[in-house]
Amino acid sequence: MIGAGSIGRGFLAQLFYEAGYALTFVDADAHLVDALNRAGRYCLRLVGDSEQSLEIGGFRALQIGRAEEVSRAAAEAEVVCTAAGASALPSVARMLAAGIAARSEPLNVILCENLPDANRAFLTALTLELERTGSADAAPEVGGVRAVVSRMTPVAPFAVTGSLDLKAEPYRLLPLDASAMVTRLGLVDGMLPVASFEAWMARKLYTHNASHAALGYAGAAHGCRFAADALALPPVKALVEGVMSETGPALCRLMGFEPAEQREYEQQLQHRFSNRSLGDTCERLARDPIRKLGHADRLAGAALLCRSAGIEVRWLPRVMALALKWRSAEDGESMELERLVNRFGPLKTIAQVCALEPNDPLAVQTAAVYSEHSASSGKFAGWC
């Protein structure tokens, strides 16, 4: 398990531990590695309608710098997972290359990273390293298996908390790209190989992530600190449901989801968003607005998906306007948006950030909502 953070320890470790696997954590934080080896166990609290405490044990931990031991672990592993951050994938591939070259059996590498082409980034770097070391011909087949990570796990860095214990919601479904697997995965409850993986990725981005962002921006605009409190406000709830009412039918038309199953997914999401025990904040959901407004990301990307499906959007431009207006002195992207709006105005800014033409109807609609909101002295004038 490359990465012993909130996803590695707070989600993947549980699935493998309960399936009877012995787990080896690999992490860059030497203090975390030492603490894991000393304790030999940690507590994972699953919080929601009820609370369950699980003890995760039976593991060892290695520091990334211990190259020979990491290579040996990769050579002997039945499966490898990564949750180290998308930017770390090339270095992770180089780190694993020697161990993979020493294998005789094919290997699935499950990539739990927030990157649409994580498989390409990983496998390209792996191939280059195997070729550089002259091991490419002898190396077994490797599957870069993308995963859709949806469990909400509050970030609790060991360096800050000093505790190995974590909390998370109980949601445990992890869809995997079945077409990328090169060997059969042992039975792990919660891991679901799916043939229509791109559709599952799209639903995570355009239902889960888009409505989560809407909750963050609207909640922050209403002065809420916690996302669960924001969702209890009728205008915020209406905005979240409005986003789902646009993206849901688009996903059904273009990705083949059944309408009833999509609505059930949306209702389950709203219930999960209302989980006060997670302590999720509106600021966390709103963070990095330029990225979230990107052409193919959760907001503009969702609106363009709806356009492709012939669905008129009314709610998504409101969320995009809120994202354009959201400010936090601790978030560099929000301050950059302020600079761009002050210099170029809302229309040119939204067009630039979303990679749209200035006369694109989505850019025009978003800028109009932004200006309406600004003219109302920050009040929502009935639209949020």
C-alpha cells in the first residue's frame, strides 16, 4: 500500500485487512512509519447514523528510502495499491520498477488517485524506468487499474495530530477498471470491478464532486462552517438538489445509468453529506476553485456534459458564479480569481478559467449571475 494517509489507512487498509490480506504500508514520512511499526495497530472509527470502531493490525510499514525492502515487497505482493497523490505517480512507478522486474507473475496496481489518466501516467513512467534499466523484456504484465474513491475520510495528518487513529464514513464501495486487470483479484468485499468504468468516473465527478462543490460554495456564502449545517438550510439544499437534477439525467442519457438507480445514488449522497460526525467544512469543499472550474472538471465539465445531453442548465451556472466569488485568504486560487475579476471582469475571467469562448452561453450565463449577485450587495436575491 503506497501511501499511509487518510485513504490508505482510512479506507483501503480496512478492505484488505477484513479480506485477510497481510498489508505492507510504504510512506515517505519516517515518523509515521516508525509509529505504525511500534504500535502494530490503529483504530478506525466509522461514523454516521451509528458508530463502529475497528482495529486494523497485522501490517508492517516501510519508509520509501529503503529501496531494497520496498522492491522485495513489490516482488512478493499479490496486489499493489497507491494513494500517494497524482503528482507522485511517476516516482512511485520508478520506485516499484525493480521489484516488478523481479516478479514472474503479472501484477495489478490499483491506482486510487484523483487523476483521470492515472493509468497512463503510471504505466508510462514504469515502462521508461524498466527500459532504462534493461528490464522491460523480462518484466511481467502490469495492469494500471484505476479506482473511483468515494469514501469521505477527513484529512488528519499524523504530523499534525500525532495519532494513528482515523475516522471515516462507513461507505465502502470501490469501483475498479475491470478492463485494465491483468490477473484476477482475490475476493475483497467492497472492491467492484466494472466494465463501464468511464461512466462510474463521470458519475463521481459530475454528481458527487459537483454537488459537493455546490454545497461548499453555497454553504460558505451563507456563513456556514460545516457542510452538514449548510445542507440543513433550504436554499442550499435546493441548490444541491438542483445540480443533481441537471447532471443526473445527463449521465443517464450519455452514460447508460438507470434513472431510478441514479436517483437512489443521489439520495444516498445527500444523506452522506449530512453526516455531522465527519466534521467536513465548507472551506474544504470550496478549496481550489480554479481547478474545480476547469473545462473538464466538476462544474464547467458538468454543465458541458448537460449541454451534450440536450439539457438546459440553470443551477450549475449559479454554482460557477459562487465559485468565482468565493474568497479565502488561505486559498491561493481564490485570491487569483479576485485578481483576474478585478482586472478583466467576470465574463472574461470565467471564459479564461473554464477554457470557453467569451460568447459561450455558459460563460455569459455565469457572468450574468455573478453580476446579479454582486449588484444585490452579496444577498442571494432568491437564486441560492
